[in-house]
Amino acid sequence: MTPMALTAFTSRLGLGQGRIRPQRATPASGEYLFVLGDEEPGRRFELAPGDFVEVTQPVDVTGVHLVRTALRLRVPAGVPAGLAWEASLVVDGVKYARTLGRPGRERLVGDMAANVSKLSGVHTVGVRLELVSP
């Protein structure tokens, strides 16, 4: 087994990143959350525009009209000027819906949806968190 390279998004998997037992948020259902970033405020990393992390899964969208997600987007206050965090719903790597987070703010996105009515068969569906130049 080849070891995974540690990055800003994988250095604390299971503690403050990835699938964790939340310390500062209550999950809508279940005991765990999936964190794309870090649960602990104030953790800093060197990132560049275009850096992203995502969680995906194969989904049979035959006969499905919409794929939906609900998420909480918490953006650190220290995001450099001219950059923003973008959360998006992706299908086969293509952004179908997206929202920007403001520095120092937390935003609940109750229903982000992707229209997949023209697709059929199994496609890769996911949520992406990306540093962008808006």
C-alpha cells in the first residue's frame, strides 16, 4: 500500500478533517459530519487559487430529476483579498450549482440542487470546496 501524501485537506483526517465526530456543529442526522477543510478554527495552510477538495460517490441518476445537498459553509476570516471559498455540487467533475462564502462568515445552504434530468446511468456526484478568484 502506497502512503497518501499529506496536504492541507488530509493532514488531520479523522480528527478535524474528513469524517469526524463534530465538536462545534450538530449534524442534521447521524453521529458524524464530513468536513472539507478543518473543524478547528484558526488552522492555517498555504493554498493557491484552484486548490480544492471534494467528496464524491457513484450514483445511478436514471429517472432522477434533481440531485440535492445541504451544507454549512464556514469561511476563515483571513482569506486573502481577491479570493473566496466556493462550495459546489459537481457531476462528473462539472459544476452544476455553486455558492460563494464570505470571509469570516458561516452560511447554511439548505438546498443546493443539480438538474440531472437529461442524464441516465451511473455518474460521479459530489460536493467540492475550492479556493477561487471570484
